[in-house]
Amino acid sequence: MLTLLLVTAALFCWGALSARLERADLTAPIVFVAVGLVLSFLVPLGTHLEAEALTLLTEVTLVWVLFSDAARVGVRELRAEAGVYGRLLGVALPVTVLLGWWLAVALFGGLFGGAAVWLALFVGAALTPTDAALGAAVLGNPHVPVRIRSIVNVESGLNDGIVTPVVLIALAGAAAADNRVALEHAVLQLLVGVLVGALVGAAGGRLLRVARRRAWVDEEFGGPAVLALALAAYAAALVCAGNGFVAAFAAGIAFGAAAGPGRPQGVFYVEQTAGLAGLLVWTFFGAVAVPRVVDAPAWRLALYAVLSLTVVRMLPVAATLAGSGLSRLTALFVGWFGPRGLASVVFALLAVEELGQDADPAVAVVVATVLLSVVAHGVSAAPVAQRLGPRLTGAVPPPREGLEQLPAGG
């Protein structure tokens, strides 16, 4: 009851004072991580029931985030900037994973023990997805060109789903005695998840589109229907021995394509629900994951966190965007505003669930990097966007009308 009281009071106070707190550079992640830290001292989360609740919350939140991020990215947006997204997601993203993997092996190879290769891969992959919500001041700043805001927003909507299979394979490799068997099983699960998710998402999107055209849908229940569709894709993949998270991402893409042109109705409801669940995840992140940093080597954690947010992220982005029509300053701007957020937090909690104490060193690296990102990007978003926004340039026309209304994705 004390846990419930503290969490619900924090949610209410944040809802009532959020605008005022954000003007003071206190973002939701900062506030709710602090609430989680208070919980870790007052109510240690060690019982079996609480562990099951944490697992359920973490997995459901990731399902909704993957689905909504994929569904809100339209085909027209991708087609308009196909070259840029191909560079960011097809080249810069895998290079970032490899650089993060190599750096983790170099700094923490001995600390990770016998599963060093897999835990280092987990760290590199878990810290690759970006979270545009942590840089909301950039996406809502009129001084930043609409095209640049759209690129940052769409990239953050897709990179978490693309990197999820790598994270899951790394966890499977770290947990298994026979790595070859574990890898074959994990790859098979991913393929089944993609197939099942695509079928469920396409069928649901098509059915909802036809039902709306014939006025069969009560719009008050359209949002909950899409929310349930995301969970249905996850559950269907598990029933078929596939991977539910990959299925949720594939379902979001298929649903967005099948639901028709424009932003699919109902996705906003999923985003709002995922946002609420995300605040709870940040709370448990502060309560469960942050205390695991205490026994880790501080200078190595700090060095990795700084390099992860700068060289590991910004160098591949700047290199791959060369020749894309974007200025060098714009490429550096896009590279810097790749904050690590909810996806990395959820991956850290999944590692705790899968590996227990064996995951502590890797989780500590993820935690330190996310905490630095929350502060650094939260504080720098508004002033940097205000000062550099008017100087950002591109060589192609701006995207179609309406992209300025895109919200910050999870």
C-alpha cells in the first residue's frame, strides 16, 4: 500500500504540475527515477509477487511502445526521406551497435565474466535506440526546421524495433549453456514473430478500416481496440512459439499500412497508454536498476556513458549523412539529439528478469548511460534548439504538410 500511495501521488502531482516542472528542466524520467530511488529504500522490491508484477509491466509497456512507434510512421513519410532513413537505420544503426559492443568489451570484458561477448553485445544494442520524447523541446521548437524534427521523430520510432532482435539474441546467448542451440532457437522465434505479427497487424488494420468506412465502429472504443490488437499480436506469437516483441513491432508496421493513408486512428490512444505505463517503468527503473550501479567501477561507467552519447552515436550519424544534402551542423545536431530513454530502460529490466544478478555489470552500464542522457539531453534540448535551429539546413524540399503535428514518440 505504501508503494501504491507513493506512485499514485507522484503520478497525480506530475500531471498537475508537469508544465511548470518542465520549464525548470525537470522531465518525467528525472522525477520518476527519483521516486523509484525513494521506493528502493522504503519498500525493497524482493517478493515473488512484486517480481511478477514488474515482469508484466515491463513486457506490456515494450509491446505498446514497439507497436505505436511502428504504426505512427507512415509510408509517405518514409518515402519522402528514404535516402536519409536508409543511411540512419541501415548503416549508422548497425555501426553504432558494433562500436558500442567493441567499447563494452574493451572496458568491461573482465567484469562481465564468461558471457562477456554476449553481455557486451547486449549493452551495445540496448543503448542504440533513441527516445524522441526526452528531446520534446526540440520537436516542439518552431526554430528547428520541420524536416529535421520529422527525421529525429521517425528515426526514434523505428530504431527500437529494429534493434530489439539483437538485444534478445544477446540475452539468449548470455543465458544459455549451449550458445549455438540458443542462437538457432532465438532466430527461429524472431522469424515466427515477424510472420505472426505481420498477419495480425494487417488483418486488424484492414478490418478496422472496413468497419470505419461502414460506420460500424463506435469511436469511443476504437482506441481500446487498437490497444488490444497490439497485445493480441504479442500473445499470438507466443502461442506459435515466436517472439512477442518482434511480433508487436511487425504488427504495428502492418497495421499502419493496412489502416489507410494518414495517421491511423487509435494509435494515439496506444501512445497515451504506453506513456502512462512508461512512467511506471521509469519508477521501477529507479527502484530496481539504479541501485545496481553502486558497486560498479565509476570511472569506467562514466567514460562509457560519455563516449556512448557522443562518439559511438554521433560519429556514425555524421559519417553516414555526409552527401545526403544535410549540412554538417545538421548531421551533428541529429546525432546529438539521440537520447537514450524508455527502450533502453525496458531492455535493462528485461536483462534483470532473464539473468538475475549475472546481469548486474551490464545493467549498471546501461543505467549510467541512460541517467547521463536524461540529464544532458533534458537540459540541452531547449537552448541548443533555440540557438542552432535557425542555422540547420537541408538541400531538398520540406516534407508534406502536417508533419509538424507529430508528437514525440516513445
